[in-house]
Amino acid sequence: MTARAVLVTGSSRGIGRAVATAFAAGGDRVAIHHRDSAAAAEELRAQLPGTGHVVVRADLTDPDAVRAMVDRAAEQLGGLDVLVNNAGMYGDRDDPHPIFGTSYEEWQRRWRQVLETNLTGAGNVTWCAAQHMRERGGRIVNVSSRGAFRGEPHQPAYGASKAGLNALGQSLAVALAPYGIAVATVAPGFVATDMTTEHLRGESGAAIRAQSPFDRVARPEEIAAAVHWLASPEAEWASGTIIDLNGASYLRS
């Protein structure tokens, strides 16, 4: 298969880093997006197999910066064939926003912050990327969360943002199919990354692992494998799907 041009948002660490690595290992050229972790992004670029990888930066809450970032990625990679909307925020461990116990001002701040990054930001990246895919086709894969289905009582903006991302993906699966662009989504449960290390320590970690009958959480590489397949030519018929990747920790009907 000819090397593809792939943009992975939020790929300097965590799941995004594993996704970028999977595409590079498959022979593709990857644009590594970050917001404020240039050193980690450059380190990853140097480590990726193959050549032609680039680093791009943007705050996804800034629409102008998003457009410039996507256009730069397309220019440096020679177009865009795959977009992975991975970047997102959950909220600091000590920064929940339950409806009772959160001031109205803080409630508004958290909703703006989370939705502008996880949903509006992803939507803007998608609009910009689709302009480059319109004549050549492509794949868009969104990274959602089981929280969109089971609920996030302490981080309701996060749960809502991921439910919105699911709906966005399904709407665009219908809208973009005539252009040869397939859109699909993965919905992971808990994943072991550097960002979840604190959560997985001690009793809280044991409780999180026990949510799955496998008594563990996912590895980033497991999520990346699903994303890589959904972006493959063979997965076009999976357009519109949402794949649960939570080790049977949450089952939806």
C-alpha cells in the first residue's frame, strides 16, 4: 500500500503517541500534533520508523490556529489521507465539576474548556482536514470514550463532549461517504498512559482494574491497533461505527 499522509492530534503522548507509532510502523508519514509539548513531539518524531514525519502545533480552542496547523500538515506531508481526532482533555484529578459542589462560574469555565477542546476543536480540525480529502478520499477516526455511554458524574462536560463526538462522527459518516471518506470512532475505557499513572496507584487503581473481568486496563497499543484498522482501505464498510474498547467493563445494548 502506498504511504499515506496521516495527522494525529494530541500525539506527543498517551494514546496518540501509540497511534502515531502504529501508522509510522505501517509505512505512513505522520504529522504529530501537540499543544504545548514540543520536546516530547520532537522526541517521538526522531523515534518513529520511516521518514517524512513532521511536528505541528495548535491550541484546538483557537480556530485560526487549527486551520493553520491542518494546512501546514497537509503542505508538509503532500496532502492528507487520514485524520485521527485523538486530542482531548478529561480534567485534573483534583478538578472535577459535579453539579452540586461546583460554583456556577466554575461550572461554566469547565464546560467551555472541555467542549471547546474535545468537541468544537475536533469539529474544526475535521472541517479543515476534509477540505484536503475532498478530491482524494480518506479516513477519519475519532477517539471517544466509554464515558459517553455510562456517564461521568464528576466530569459531566467530558461525558457530554464525547457523546457529541460520537454523534459528529456518525453525521459525517453519512455526509462524507459520497466523497470516499469513511468516518468511524473508537470508545476506550481506562487506558494505562503517563496521564493515568496516579489514578492506577493503590486502592483506586485496583478498583479501576476490577471494572473489567480481565482485571486490567487497556494498553495504548490496543487502542492504536483498532484505530489503524479503521483507517485501512478494508474498513470502509465500518464507516459510522463506534467500537467499544473497554475490556467488557461497560456493556451497552
